[in-house]
Amino acid sequence: MFQEKDNRNIEIGGETVFPGEDKLVKISIDRLPTGTLIDIPVYVFNAKHAGPTLLIQAGLHGDEINGIEIVRRMIQEKKFKIDIGAVIAVPILNIFGFIHFSRDVPDGKDVNRSFPGTKSGSMASRMAYHYISEIMDQMDFAIDLHTGGAQRHNFPQIRFTKNDENSRKLAEIFNAPFSFSSRLIKGSFRNAAFQMGKPTIVFEAGESMRFDDYSILQGIQGILNVLKHFKMISSIDPMYVERTGTVMLSDRKWLRAPTAGMFIPVITNGSEVRKGQEMGIVTDTYAQRSKKIRAPFDGFVFSVNHQAVVNQGDALFHVGKPI
């Protein structure tokens, strides 16, 4: 997928990381109203020998903490002792959102809708601009770590770009429980990377502001699978998850609440379902009326809404057919 090149220096935030060197560097972004400087911490692991440069990032949305824990745990457990190439690991991209338990930055803008950004724009736009110029120009491919939002729990899954065969291949290598293509969103990190010709996959697992150890282990295993495939590491020890292959999904469909009420799922996220199978009910509080949610086709459920009280039209289950 990637042609090997001579190893080189990695330059971020005015600092140089030489071949054979590991270093924590920082990209200065802005200040809080108190004057406290806010910067993006970036870990760089630069091997002596030539190879690809992989960006692993988390916390693009500040409330999506499973990805943050994946990167933190891999750094703590020294999983980035690579033989060739370089790993650029960003545990928290959106420091502002993380501080405020928020998806967005304080002005309400979403960094993941602000790429490629501008040098003198909004806070989110400036963050995107610096990220492209400081990091994305130096990467060969990327893994972007996310979780479900709005109390939706995503079963571990990889999303890749439909018209990018290299990103599909990355999805297969990562080997999450489920994989599927998804459209590029204007202003997103993945769209910006696609425009730069840099294959990117998005790992979605768990829900915002909740640690999910199963999702974290799936994410660690997937990243190690990628490192091993490109010979950046020689072995995976220990193996966190073993799987024959990812299940590719198509014909995805959100099942929505037919009425307002209390939502009670009766199936487990990640389960295989059959057409017509009962997946949950929406009921009123007086046990007078209830409506069943049934599977529209044979397939798998890979996202479940954990909101107990729902309004008509709210997304409840995300299901897809295996290819």
C-alpha cells in the first residue's frame, strides 16, 4: 500500500524528533481567559529505520474518552516500540472539549467540521489549520478514534471511505468486529485526509463519557494489527482479541421510535438478528400502550440508544446486512 522511503526527521511544534528518538512535543493553540496556555500534546516515536508514518489520534471530540484511554494505555504499556517508520500519537486533540466534557470547543464549533481551517479563523478552525500544517502533512495514513454520541453506544466498528481502496484495506487489517464504508463529511478530518491522498479509517466504539473496556481492548488490538502488518512491530504480545475476520456491512438502516415513551431494548448490541425478530419496545408509563421494534432484515445490530425516555423519530438501533 505504501512505498518505503528513507527515514527522516519529524518536525512538530518547532521541535525535531530524530531517527531513533521518542519525544513528547506540543502544538500551541490558544489561551484560556485566565491566560493559561492551551496546547496539543503529541507523542512521536521515530524508529531508526525507514518505514511509513502512522498517525493515531483521539479526543477530536472532547467527550469521547474511550479513544483517549486507548492511546494512553498503549503509551503506558510501551506498545509503540517500533522497528521501522514512525508513530505520531495524539491522546487528546480537542483539549478545550475535554476540559468542558463537551464534543465541541467553547464557541460551540465542532473541530471535526472545521478542516482544513484557517490561521486566523475561529478556535476550531485554527486548531484544524495547525493540525494539518504540523502533523497531517507528515503522515502516510491515520487511525481516528471515536465513540458514539448522545447516549448511543457503538459496538466496535471501523468506517472507511467508499472510493478509497487503501482505506478499505486498512479496515480489513484493523479487523474490528464490523466494518463498512461511510460518506465523507464536509470539514471532517477524514475528508481532509482523503483530499491529501492519505488513507484514514475511523474506529467507533462505546459511548461518550463512559469507559468501555471491551471497546478499549478492541481498539488496542486493531492498532497493533496495523503496526504488525506494516512490519513496524515484529509481534503482538499479548494478543488482546483474536478474530477470523471483520464482518463487512451494507444496507445500513436506523430503526426509529414509532412513538414517544420509554425505550426498553431486548437484544444486546453486536447481536445477529433475523427479519421480524423483536429487538425492543417503546411503552408509555402506564402500561396502556406499547409498540415493538422489529428487525427489518437479517443482519447485525451495531449501535443501540441508551436513552431510556425517547421521542417519536429518535434513532434506537443501527442495523446492517453482511456483505
